[in-house]
Amino acid sequence: MGVQLSVGRVAKRCGVAVSTLHFYEAKGLISSWRNAGNQRRYARDVLRRVAVIKTAQQLGIALADIRQALQGLPANRTPTAADWRKLSDGWRTQLDQRINQLIKLRDRLDGCIGCGCLSLQNCPLRNPGDALSAEGPGPRLLQPD
């Protein structure tokens, strides 16, 4: 079975709380087993998997997307640089869309309030005659095209 790590050791090595590991496990992101004393044990590859999970979370990737991506990796093996490239390539389009959306938001944010009318519904420049209401509720100008 190779090196067996306790939940406390994994938490310390990864810089996360024990409860975070339990949460990741409940969400199907990592797995463990119980030893004869009914204590959780992890294979060494979980260290890299937790690093991948934390990095993906910092990028804003949803846990469901992280789980799906990790399921594409071989079990019981430390993810490699090639594995990370495969995962990151899969998330690149999603991140590019989010970046473009944030750029639009940044560039339009002060323009919406800048005229002083403080009304997106009645703004004669951005939404004359409240034409955007026909497209549905919410901030229509800030949603992806």
C-alpha cells in the first residue's frame, strides 16, 4: 500500500485544516481508507491532489468542475506536470470567459453611474426606453454575449 499518511499529517503538509480534508473527501475530491484502529489514512498522492484542488479553487474553479477533472486522472498516482497541463487546458476557456466578463464589468461600471442619473432602467444612454427588460431580468449589459 506504500506510505500511509494520517489526516493530521496531510493537513499539516498541505496547509489546510483537517475539516477541509474531510470536506474534500465528502465531495469526492480525495479518498482515504481506515486502518485497523479505524483511523483515516491517505496515500502519498493525496498531497499533490490537494495542491491541485487548492490552486484550482484560487482560480475560481467550482468544486464540481474540479471533481470532474480529477476523475479523469489515474487513481492512486501522484498527478504529474502533464496531468496539470491537461487539467489547466480544460479550464482555460472557462477562465478566459470569466476574465472577459470581469473586463466588461470593470470598463462599464463607472459609466453606468458616471452620468449621475443612478438609474439603469431609465438611462437614456445605456438603456433607452428600458429596451433591455425584454431580454430578461438582471444586469443584461454585464452578462456574457
